[in-house]
Amino acid sequence: EVQLVESGGGLVQPGGSLRLSCVVSGDTFSSAGMTWVRQAPGKGFEWVSGINSGGSFTAYAEPVKGRFTISRDNAKNTLYLEMNSLKSEDTAVYYCTMPDSWGQGTQVTVSA
């Protein structure tokens, strides 16, 4: 069974930065497209960003375009999300996902 474990969340002031990581167990990571999804308090899930298996193609939701960067290290089975210029509306639980599997999420809170 594949396991995804996110880390790197926390409390940050508006304008600050965080880097989320997601370590994936097993040997399917390098062949899988990956995404980051978030859920703000009281709201539904929102797709944030995606990356193909080789890391050559990335995509972003409009609210985060230009501020967030998705990347991956297939040698380390790890997915990243670099988040800059954070806003209060970025407050959410962030999940990394791959086909049929989600992590447990990491909380990001942007507040003064």
C-alpha cells in the first residue's frame, strides 16, 4: 500500500514563505503524476498544482500562479510545493495526491 506523508506546514505571516514536502513510499512515485490539493476551513477541496511523472510539465490554479512552485525529486520519492507571498486566503490543509492515494494533509495558516 502506498503511503504519502506531508510535512512543512505551519503558521506564517502574510507575505511569508513555506515549503511543503510529501514523501511517498513504494516504487510507483517516479511513474506517477502528482498534485497538491487544499481545503480551506468550511470549504470544499481545491486543486492547487500538478506535475507530470518526469517533472517536465507543471500547472497551477490561478489563485497561486506566480507564487507557488511545484517540483519533485524522483530519487528521493519526494514532492515539493514552494509557497511564497502567502496570503490569508492560502490558509488550508494541503494534501499531496497521486492516483488512488492521498496523504493525511498538513495545515498551513497565514495570519498576522
